[in-house]
Amino acid sequence: MSDIVKQLGPEAPIQVNERGGQQSAIPVRCDLLPPKAILEVAATLAPAAIKYGEDNWRKIPRKDHLNHALAHIFAHLAGDDADDHLNHAACRLLFAMETL
């Protein structure tokens, strides 16, 4: 489990807001994630989950995820528009971050 995830548990310190509301303090800013990009990644994953299986990506080494991400990035930079290359690259980079 990552250090960040551990900080989201029941031992997280309590913070009090200006109105006296109390809640766990968290070290992340999920509100800053780009929602349209996250939805695009999720949309890319839907047909892939049907084609390959929902958790198939977990069986693929990090090196392969990085290679595929780079291939998609280079295809995008080369002007190929036959695929949503940036969406696929984002998926593969996220997979690489999760893969041991």
C-alpha cells in the first residue's frame, strides 16, 4: 500500500474548518484532477475491458506499459489520428504507476 493511501486511513489527523466542522486531513487534491481527461481515460478503458478482461493490465509488466505508452505518444506526435493515442498513452502510464 502506498504511503499516500495510508495517510487516508483512520489515523489521519483531524482538521477543523472556519465554521468548526471537523474531518480527516488528507494530503491529496483530487479536486484538481482534470475531469474531462479522467472521463476520456475511463471511456477508453470500457471497450478494452471487454476485449482483454477487466484486470488484464495487472498481468502486464511495467516495462511493457511504458513501451506502449511511448508508442502511442510517438504515433500522436507523428500526426496519426487513427486512434485516440493520448487516451491510450494516459491509460498505459496510469497502469505503469500501479504496476510493480
